[in-house]
Amino acid sequence: MSTIKAPPVYKVAVSQAVTLSLLVLSTAAFSSWINAYSLLIGGLICLIPGTLFARRAFKYRGARSAVLIVKELYKGEMIKLVMTGAGFALSFVYVNPLNELALFSGFVLVHITGLLMVVRISNPDRYNP
């Protein structure tokens, strides 16, 4: 058992989910339902595989587990890519009507939210005076 603390990846997933919820609610209030659920689907295509990857990637810690960590990173990334591709493919095939711009916007906005949270978590002194 390692004494190294796991990074707070749950904070990233929660912030992405909150951002997605606010975007979907505001889109539903000020635009159409088609745009809202397209945005939701795009955000979930980013959120679910990314969260599963993070859980897999940080399953092991410490230098003794280096080989296991690398194996989990490769497996997790493959699963993430397959799930993302399948999510987009299934969306285009089975969701009708679909706003493609809203779908990709949801994906990109949730991804950017995750990146910004990672930067904030990795450098807490700079963003929390």
C-alpha cells in the first residue's frame, strides 16, 4: 500500500458535471430542446469516458507499481477512445433530430472545463490567494 495520496480527480468530474448541467439548463430555457439535449449528449460523451479513464489511471500509486500504472494508462486510453467514438457514432445514427454544432460544443466545453480544473488543482496557490 502506498502512502502517496491520490489526486482529487473527482473534483474535475464534479466541476464538469456542474458546468454541463448549467449549460443544458440555460440552453433549454433560452433555446430549443433539440439544442439542449444535443449539448447534453456531447457533454456526456466527454464526461463519462474521461471519468472512467481517470479512475483507471489513478488506480495504483508509487514507484513499485510503475508497470501496472503504465498498463492501466494504455488500457484506460483505449477504452476512452473507443467509448468516445462509439458515443459520437451512436449519436449520429440514433438521435434524430440532432444539432451537431451543439453536440460538439458540449463535448468541447466539458473538455475545456476539465483542463481548467486540472490547472487549478495542480497550482492551488496561484488561483486561491
